[in-house]
Amino acid sequence: MEERLYHQSRWLLFALLLAAATLLAIQPARAAQPSAPGAAPGSEVTVMDVFTETVLTLNLSNEAPGRLIDALISQGHGDDTLFEVLGYLKDQSGGLIPDAFYQDVAGAPVGSEVFTAHLSSYAGTASSLEISADGTVHLRNLKGSAYVGAPGYATAPSQDGHFTLTTAQDPLYHIYTGQTQVQVGLNTYIYNYNTFGIVWWEGLHVYLPLVLRDALPCFTDDFASPGSGWFTGAGAGWSVAYLNGEYRIHLTQKETWAWGSPLEPLPEDYRLEVDARLTTAGDGAYGIIFGAGEQDLTGYAFTIFPAEQAYVITRHNGDGTFTTLEDEDFTSIIHAGTAVNRLRVDRIGSSIHAYVNNVLVATWDDNRFMGAGAIFGLVAYSYTASDIDARFDNVSACQTGLSCPLYTEDFAVTDRWYTGDHGWGAWSYQSGAYEMLLRNTNSWMYSMVPLEGGLPRFALQADMRLSTGDQGLYGLNFGHVDEQHLYNFRVYPAAQQYALFKASGATWTPLVNWTVSPAIHAGVAPNTLRVERDGETIRLYANGVLLRELSDASYVGNQEMSLYAGSWNQAPVAMRYDNVTFCELP
């Protein structure tokens, strides 16, 4: 933190580079390429009828320590068929296993595995046993304990106390577990399996962790009492003190920093929040230190520079060096000058979520300095100013969990995404949506989602439609290193086609050739596109239907995302985007 990691007006440079990188007409050779290099719609098309169906399932998890399947066998259910076991579970679930699901399974074809397989066949399995509404049975790897306390899920005991049931509270939270494809002639039948609940058992102590989890108190401080435990002191060019109901870090020398902490230990997954401001406008910074060690200068710092509406995330290593996770990035979300900014950091496992004024601005995945017992603090830095007076108030440190979505954009606020007109193409806000307009044929453009960093497991979703013309393309870019290194999921609604390309330098490799899917709404009707990146696994969706699942090891991790627009033989074409959401996958 002794170096600011900032040597020029980088946010302005970034905006100029972004414009140059996306405006293809500036470079004629690039503008002459087909839309996001790769096969055009209609070439290499998989000509077939694709029928998709979502199949509801229930999973029985044999996870430790309760080992539900083994426990049910020991209770005399070993000779029961899986359908008979399902009947017992339903009767004891208090209505959490719907009778409609049970009746769907009962209506499966005679001879289905659910009617012929006995529970004893799965003794000792380390997996979860999935019973599907179509009568098929699958081995999965779901654990009920992984969803306890997670937003969108509820956990309750059975009526007889012999098992626990964790269920999704809305179909939005149904868990995708796999896909089966059946080819009949030129027709492909795709069955997407989604589980609504996990039956499991944690022995006789299932509710103790839940009680402890809910009972953990938050640390809060409004600094009304100078005896609340925060560090105070002074040295050459710095002082830290309570003042008029705030926590004050006062710096009177350039290139000086100071921080203070109450030395309160943090839980394993936590949320830190604070109101912060400068008393006079200056080129200083303030922020939150988290994941810190009490005996050494390790941990992370999320710091903002209000004069430039910029922020930086750094990691301070045990050897005295530091690593910049996210270099200084501009965001209009930061209030400039002396206005108060609400800062927030969520640390969940190896993930870091950074917020300003309740808007997510950056994510990162870093497995250093994790777990319970670390401390947090507040920091200020003077940089070129010789008098920086930073004030902090309303701080809180609480246990937290993963929530979805982390980021939403309905384009009601019109200054967060790139706008501009460069003749051949334009970016603008239009009637509560975001529009990309192409005036040239055979061109493409993109707009970066205003989130820095990235995560290895995420879902990006947006609504898209044609607003001018009927031959345009739209989609999602992810793993976006730069315009020559990314994944491009694109849709050609005129023919209900989709494709997935991977850009690597000048080479664009089709990972999924153009494929017709009735799940894609034709013409100018809106489509909701979604991509999930789960490590190396990629899932493509249209309107809630899984189109394809595949694996590719490139661009995994801390990479960014963008919206895509393309033209082929028609211009002008314009695409509009709305309801962008971003989630971290469990």
C-alpha cells in the first residue's frame, strides 16, 4: 500500500482503448472480416429438429456423517424399490415432496428402473441417488449440506426425524444435474434434469450447525463510544482517533498511509461494510482491509480514490510484497469529492465481491488468507496530498452466504455502460434498454459488462431482441481477455440458430457449429440467453432451456464478460439488451 499503483489517468486510457478495440470500422481489415470470425449462419448448420424437455428430480444424498441411504437400509428399506422408498419419503416430508411429483414418477413406463431397482443396490455409495419424474435413475454428486443457509433454499426435518430435506423455494433455484440426448433419425430429444430437493441426513445433530450459524452476532460500531475498542495513536505524519461520532484517520504527509482495527476475528464467510468520506476534496484514498493477520501485514485492501472515481484491490503477501488483483478502475458509482461512499466487501470461500454504494463493481477469486479468525480494519492513504482527513462511520462485520444475483442491470441509470457514435456503429441507452447499432454489413461490436475481475464459476444472463432489421445477431461473450481471446455465444434469431466460438488470436474455432433449436424465439421476439461457466464446463441456455453442455479449459478464472452484436448481409441492424444478471454458482 506504500505505492499507489497509478501512474497516469488510467481510467481515461481504458475508455479510449475500449473504444478503439470495439470500433471495427476504424481498422478496415478488421471491419472486412465476417461478423466475429467464424462460419456464417446457415453454413455448417446442423439440420434437425431438436426437442427439449425439463425433467424434475429428487436426490437422495449418502453424504457423511448421516449417510442417508445406508441409514434407510439399516432401518429395513433395503429390499424396497426406489419407488417404494420415494413413497416413504413423501409421506414423511410434510408436503415438501409434492404429491404431483410422486404421481409423475408413478406414471413412468412399466419396467422403468425406479420400479425395478432396490435401495440395497446403492449401499455404500459416495454419490447421491437421483429419482427422476420419467422413471430413470442417475448417480449424481449433490450434497444437501452445501445448500443449508443458502439463499433460495430451505431445510427442514422429516416428520419422523429420520432424514432432512433441503428444497428450492422457487424454480429459479432448481439445480441442474445433467442431460440425456436421444437421437431418433434426424430428431434429437434432449432431457434436462433439474432437482427440486435433496434428501440427506446429518445424524442426530442436524440442527446444531443451523442454530450456531444463525446465532453468530454481527460486529457493529457507530463510533459513538470512544471505548469501543478501535486502535488509536499517532506518528510522523499520521494520527488515528475517535472524533465526533466518527473514526478519523488524518494524514499530514504525502505518500503516507495508516490503518486501524478493533482486532475482532472474522467468521469463515463474512461481509464488511462502512460509510466513508473525506472532509476536504483531495487526491487521497480510503478503504477496507480484510483477511488480515494480526501479527503480520498480510491480507487484502479494497481502496477507492473519490477524486477520480476509481478503485483498486491489492493483496499484501507474507514476504512484504504486494500483488495488484484489480488495478485502478473508473466507475461512476463512486461519489466524487467529499460525498459519503458506502463500501462493502463479501468474502465467501475464495471469492471476493467488492461493492460501492450497493452496486457490485468487481469480483475476484483468490485462495490466500481465507477462513475464520482473520481481522479487518479501515485504511487511508495520502498519495500526492499533504493533508487527507478520512472519516468512517456505521461499520459492520457479519457472517454471510452466497446470494444470487450479485449484479443486476435494468438500464434505468444511464451512465454505467459505454456510449458513443462512431459512424459505422453506436452504443446508446434507448427507452430503458441498452442498444448496439451497426450501420455496416459483416461487422460486429461488443460492450463490456461494467464488472472487473471475474470468477471461475458464474452465470451471466440477459434479455435480447432485434430493434432495427431482422437479420442481426446477438449474444454473450465470456472469458473475455481481449477481443482476440474470448468465448462468443451468439444467436441468429431469423433462423433460430445458435453457435459457440472460441477466439484465440486470429483463429476462431467453432466449439458448437450453427444449430437449430426451437427453444430460440424467431424474428424480433425477445430471447433470454444465459451462459454458465463451472470451471471447465460451459452450459448454454435460451429461454430457460439448456441448449448444450461442453467442456473447454481455456480462459478459466478471472476473466471478464461482454454483450455481443453482429451483422451479416443486412444493415443497419440494432439489438437491444435488458435485465442483465450475474451470479456466482455454488
